[in-house]
Amino acid sequence: MRHLLSILDLTVEEIEELLTTAEDILDHPDKYQDACRNKILAALFFEPSTRTRLSFESAMLGLGGRVLGFHDAASSSTRKGESVADTISIVSGYADIIAMRHPKEGAPLVASQHTRVPIINAGDGGHHHPTQTLADLLTIRREMGRFDGLTIGVCGDLKFGRTVHSLMEAMSRYKGVRFILISPKELAVPSVMLEELDRNGVPYLECQSLEEHMGELDILYMTRVQRERFASEEEYQRLKDSYILDSDKLRGAGERMIVMHPLPRVNEIDPQVDEDPRACYFRQAFYGRYIRMALILKLLRERGEAPATPDKGHPAYPVNQLPGAVCKNPHCITTTEQGLKQIFLRNPENGECRCFYCESKAE
Amino acid sequence: MRHLLSILDLTVEEIEELLTTAEDILDHPDKYQDACRNKILAALFFEPSTRTRLSFESAMLGLGGRVLGFHDAASSSTRKGESVADTISIVSGYADIIAMRHPKEGAPLVASQHTRVPIINAGDGGHHHPTQTLADLLTIRREMGRFDGLTIGVCGDLKFGRTVHSLMEAMSRYKGVRFILISPKELAVPSVMLEELDRNGVPYLECQSLEEHMGELDILYMTRVQRERFASEEEYQRLKDSYILDSDKLRGAGERMIVMHPLPRVNEIDPQVDEDPRACYFRQAFYGRYIRMALILKLLRERGEAPATPDKGHPAYPVNQLPGAVCKNPHCITTTEQGLKQIFLRNPENGECRCFYCESKAE
Amino acid sequence: MRHLLSILDLTVEEIEELLTTAEDILDHPDKYQDACRNKILAALFFEPSTRTRLSFESAMLGLGGRVLGFHDAASSSTRKGESVADTISIVSGYADIIAMRHPKEGAPLVASQHTRVPIINAGDGGHHHPTQTLADLLTIRREMGRFDGLTIGVCGDLKFGRTVHSLMEAMSRYKGVRFILISPKELAVPSVMLEELDRNGVPYLECQSLEEHMGELDILYMTRVQRERFASEEEYQRLKDSYILDSDKLRGAGERMIVMHPLPRVNEIDPQVDEDPRACYFRQAFYGRYIRMALILKLLRERGEAPATPDKGHPAYPVNQLPGAVCKNPHCITTTEQGLKQIFLRNPENGECRCFYCESKAE
């Protein structure tokens, strides 16, 4: 049985296939309107995320399927101390596919070990959010017609921005892609990611000005810069307006550039930009529904005749049970899930040990 | 594309047509059970209102459609500071029609400027609640068989009662209608509304006793009187029981009179009255479902082949951008919605300026 | 019109029929997938209970029906002080069947007096939870193939455990059933229940050790023991581990014994037991969906051509209106429901008076 926990669970070919299906649904929605008749999606949102949830629900309804679920932990049994494992063991008997969001990193992996049905990770803390990346890719393909040869500006918090990191990883696979990395110094792309770009021969350029390279961009991907991420209040006051996109700053951009944003925004794009035909972020949210439709179809199809029993998750890789070791990431699911064993994986190449669940480095 | 923001968005003929459709659905529900197959209603309740929400959801399900949404702002992205405009820009890509309730007055008007699909106002603060008025009209037509020549008693808080004001406006259009306005002096109908009745030649009579004119009424429309609306605690203690309907007070009423109430009630109608065949308020709630079915059908039909792009709301009337003026109504959507320009409209007849969004007078 | 308020509303024959239907749905789900097409279930959860709610919703969706409702009182009109009677009067106009959970005992009985449609009690405080008992019975029939001649161990809080009491009552009707009652002394089965077993000639044995009779059991029904139920902290510390089932304690059990639990569990079954084929509690939750499908089908069928008017609940038994008497149970619906008259029923056999709503003894 297939799950989607991380974008790396999909090959490049599979992503291509999903994008092609999504575009076919966009162009011929009627063909698909009964594709999931009598199937049930459980939308299990252990923390609220309205847009993501509604996108999944609308996707399932658009395929003729049905939806149940909960919207935050307060209205779920977790309030009574129930583990993710137990919740999934039960709810996977009530649905054909599960989309789950959870504040703890690795929670969907735990879920995948206890489910009778496919799990889609709809965001686990700062860890993975693969359907956002898929929506971004569909947007680029639909709006630009290609992935190759694009110059992509990413702006904002490039240090902690999960969305941006995933997009960079995904786009690095295509030929001729080049990144302009626009951020305050405090929030620059982590060096380990830059080394990865170097290793893969992907050209990039770091700068602190949103306008400087505006004219070269095919895509400008905006993200939020949070006040508390700056070194000091003075630094924040000095820089805050530099990373707000408005019509003035957009003046230098090419006519066919597109502006993307994972939404919700707070103030990092002035609403006056919304009227600009290059503003693409609401279309991006719109496309998100269609890639989720394609994904639901794929996972339900591949579930096929698989026996309705959980995968009892012994990982496929070599496991190093560092005896007594405990994951130090406070956001890791191992910190809250009762009865979950600590597991670490050692990378045979560099000897690094990482938590099996949240993938953070063991100390 | 048509929206329903205020009852005034509908002509008398359109209201008649809606009532006729609603009665046809009441009499032949099976004919309509697939009328909205594959259509999605988004029920966006930025504040809770269970009965109204369930009425809309039941209406859509009864037409064979599907429903998604949220029930209060706490579980929506507005918690993260997202504007109404952005929420609607996104969600209107996930649904075919939107019913929204919002605590801020004018929020549905803002929504109508950013949506791809029809907006139904399911209540915006103390401003409009047009489907309640439609439900009231359907109740009167269904129970009385006519609108003309009715004597209508309205009782309770007539000063702030949005529901009562709308009903009075709507019923004033019919011949021979007469109002008995029953309230404590502090909560009498505002003089501007009485002048309107005078201008339209609608007879009315103000009194403070619920029983005095009971025998003359065709309809008794009850509303709640809130303690905090009284001038003093003594005044409240002296008067509170006068506006509670019980079997005793009902004794003087005609046999065919009906008692209406928008619900929920607290204590303004004694539960013993529920058994009386004249008690019509639960049937009134029941009819609410059917008028909403008729409305959803109408708006989806009229959306028809309209291009799926938002109306970028420059109002059709002459706009006076009183420079620097700011709406003083603390419940106006302009007080919270980021990036929303203040707009005032000047009435060419009397020179009065009103906020475009909440319609309160500029000072 | 039939409701299901307590398991005693069903005859043994009706329970048999429900179990047979549930097994048929389990074996041939496709046959039933449109059985409730165009029907609406209202899931009215005045307090949260995710698993029970999702089980009902999944049941209705699996029958081709639709679902609406609310998940806790905070998002319902009860926040505005609306009575159960009014909520049901309104919502029963929006749905074809209602499943309700309410913290107050007797609330579903009040609902049944004001509804147009069948009411299913999905739990009212510590009072009744008949669909849990039905799920337990289906589990036993499905897993053991019979009810007769079973030795059933029930372990944990046998004093307050509503689930366990219902199961004992239901199983006492079958031949050759025998109970092993395993609990700390403080939490032993109430003597009134033991007398009932004696009267019906059902053999039982009380003990304090989970392991002592393990080898004799066909079924081990585990429940939670709450810390605050113990006489003292020392007592709790001394005994707590005795009532936690783990692989060690399971060693003495027969190979075909099954372990049941109403879930959610906290720590009373060690997760290592989940892998044991005798662990039956997740299958038990799974079966819960199917018995609810059978129940919804039965009640909708029996509603049949019944007129759509509420039963105005004058009870069928002789009523003794103990004048001035007030129910002393703080969890009784009479303590909160506005306008609800106190009613007590006198048992002609022993002269005992009990509250009509919560069935607790009048003092």
C-alpha cells in the first residue's frame, strides 16, 4: 500500500504522471465526477488548517466521494490522551483514505504503521507538506508550460521555510534551473542546502534586495518573514519593508513573471498586487485542489487489492537502535506518542544518525 | 453573477418566484433531489450559528449537493490574520456557491468583490440576514395564504431588532398591511422607520401591552428583550414579564392567528405555548430550509455561463471618497479588514453620506 | 416511530435481527451502498466523542446517505441557552434520523418527545450507550460464533463502568454464560447487579487478580481504572499495575480467547499486546460501524409512513408526580432543561420511585 509522507516518496516520473492527471481533471472535470463514488476520505486535522483541509475535502467531493473527520485535537479523542496509533487504527476502519495534519513531526509515519488505508501527509509541523510542493509544481507547469531553464527567486524566510526548501529540492531536478535567494542574512538558506545545490551543479545567487534581480526572474516565490526571527527589533524595523512586495517593487519585473505564495499571507504582499495579472497565488491555491484529486485517485487505485491490514512499519533501511538514545527535537512525535520506540537510522555514507520519525540529527 | 447580500437585492417578483419554488419543493421534494448533483456549497461561518448553518447544509444536501466549510473563526485561517478577501479568493475556488456568516457588517459585500461564485449573506452582525426574512415570508404565505390585508403585531426589542425591521420593510410592500408595534418605550421602533411607514401610507399603532390588541392580530411576531437594553434594573423588573408570551396572554387571540419567532428563544415564549396549534415558530424554522433550497437553485442557475472571475466591486452608484473619512461603526468590516479602502456613498436626494460596507451614517 | 434510547428498547429477537443484518453488510457492503440514498443523518454531539461520531458518520455514508451536525455544544445554539427540546424541534426538520450524545442523563428521552424523526442515543452521561453494547455483541458473535456457554472476564472499574454493566445485562440472557469479575474491592460490581445475576441464575465469581482465572476465559473485557476512584494514593500505587494487561499476563490465556475494550484506552492495555491475534479491540471498533449501519436501516424502515409529528411523550407507564419532588442526580437533564417537568415513576413491584428521565432513585 502506498502513502505520501514526503515528496521523496514519489519518483520524478510519478510526479509527472500526477501533474498530467491533474491537468486532465482541470480540463475535463466531468470525466472524473464519479471516479471515487462510495469512497470516503477521512480528513484528520489534529491542528487547524482551513485552506488545506477545504482543498482536500473539495477534491474528494469533486471526485464524487464523501468526507468525514475532525478539525482540531480539541474535538478529538486525543484530548482524552489517545495516541496517534490508536486513533488511526480505529479511523482507518471508517474510511478509504486518510489525509492528516499533525503538529508533531513524524506523526504521519506513525500513522502509516497502523493504518488499513493510504495516508497522505497534509503537513507535520515544520517537517513535510508534500501536497503543497505538488501544488507549486502544478502551478509552474500550468502557468509556465515547462520546468527547464527557469530562474526562480525565492524571498523571505529561507532558513526555516519548509515550503521553500521542498520546492528547491523538487526544482533542482530539472535542467537549467537557477535560484536567486533573497533574504535578510539571519534568514539565509542553510549551508547544508547550498552544498546540496553545489553538488548538483545548480547555480544560485544570494542577495538581500528584492528588487535587484527582479528583471531576471521567471518566478518570484514569496514567503513570510516573521518579526521574531530577526536578531533585534532594530534589525526588523530596518528591514521589514524590504521584503514586502508592492506594485512599485514589481515594476522591474518581466511581463510574464509569476508571483507565487503558499498562503495565507499576512502583509508580505500588498493587496494592490492582487490585481496584477502576474499575481498567481490565488490560482496556485486553486490548482492545489486538482493535484489533490490526482493524488487521491492514484493512491486509491494503487491500494487496489492490497489486503486490508496495516504495514507493521519495520523500516526498509538498516536500523541502528542507539541504545538509550532519545530524540532531542521537541517537535518530534516520539516526545508525545505513548509506547513509541526510539529508532535511529545511520546513513552508511557519512555515518550520520537521524531519528527515524522526524529525521532530525541524533546528537 | 448574482449574490444575496440584502433582501433589497431581490425584486418583489423575484421574491414571489422564490416562494413559489419553495412551495413546490415542499410539495414535491423528490423532483428536486438531484437538482444540485455534483455542486458544492461552502458554509463559511466566521461565528457560530448552528440553526442557520444546518438549515443551509440540509438545503444543499436535499438538492443532492455536497457541503464543506467551517463553523467558527477559531478553526479557520482568520486566526492567523487572513483577510475575508483572501479567504474568499481561495475558498471560492473550492465550491460552487458560498453561504457566509460574519460578525462584521459589510463582510459579505467584501466577499462579493473577491469571489468566483455566488455569495449568500447568512447574517453579518446587526446588518442584514435576508434568508431569515425570506423564511418569514414563506411562513406567512404558507400559513396565511396571502400577504395582503394582514394585521401584524411585532413584540419585543423593536429598536435593535434586525429581523423585525427587515420583515416590516418587506411586508410594507403589500396592500392593507397594518402593524401593531408592541415594546417598552426604550425599545420602540426608530423614528426613521416610522417616517418610512408614514411615507408609504402603512398604518401602525404603538403600544406597550402585549394583550391589548391581541384579538386584532393575524400574526404575532415575538422577539427577545435583553435585560441590558433596559434603562434600569427596576424598569426591567417591572416590565420583563409583560413581554413573555404564555397561554394566558394568548387567550385573547383569534383562532387563526399565528405566533412567529426567529429562534432561538430564551424565555420570551413559555414552552406551554408550543402545544398550541397557533405556535408556528418551529414550522417557521422548518420552512427556512425550503426557501434556502429555492435560493440556492436560483443563484446557481443564474450564475450559468458567467465567467469564473470575481466582480471587482466598483459600486454602480456615485461614490464620494470623503478624503480621510473613516467609518465610525465599531462593527464595520472596514475596522478589521486589511487593505480595504473607506468608501462612502452620498444619497443624491438628501445629501446623506453612508459607509458603502455597513451603511451606517458618516458623521 | 421507534427510537433507541436504551438497549432495553430492543427485544432479544430484534437484537438478533440487527446482528444478522450487520453481518450481511460486512460480507456484502455493495448491496447496501445506496440503501439510504437521499437520507440525512444529523450527528448532534453536545459533547465531543470523535470515535463514536465518526463511526455513525461513516455508517451513514456507507449506506449512501448524507451527514450534518455539530461536534460540541460550544459551536451550537445551546451556548445561547437553547434547550434540548428546541434544538431537536428545529433540527429534526432538517434530517431523517438523529444520533445524539449529551452530557446530561435523560437528554435523548427529552429529544424523543420533540422530534419528527428517530433518535439514537449515542451516549447520555453515565446512563446509556446502547450502540456500544450492540457493537460488543456483534464482536462476540463475529469472533466467537455464539453467545451460549461463554466465560466472560470483565476487568477494571466494575462499579461505575456503564459499558460493562450493559454488556453483563445483555449477555445474561444467554444460556451457560458465566462471569469472572476482576476488580479492586473498591470498584466491585454493585450488589444490586449481583442480586440480579443471582435471580437469573447466572454464575459469577469475584476476584482481584487479572491472571488467576485467565486460562478459563473465552472473552476478557478490559476497562479503564481511574486513579481518582481508589480509596487512597497508596492503594492506587499498590494495585495500578495489576489491572494493566501486557504480554506477560496474557501468557496464561487460551489461544482462542479474545481481548475486548470499548476504547479509547489510556494505559490499561500495553501496546505490545496489539500485535497479538487475540487483541480484538480494534476489530471491535471496526464492527461498531456495521451495527450502526444495521440500526440506521432498521429505524428508517420502521419510521415508514409514520406521520411527521413528534410523540408528545406522556409515558406509557403509571406516573406518580411526587408533588414538589426534584431529581437529586446532578447529571440529570432536569437540572438544566428549561420548562421540563419533574416526573417520577413508581415501580408497582417494590414501590421504588425513579426519575423518568435519568432513572435515578428518588429520595
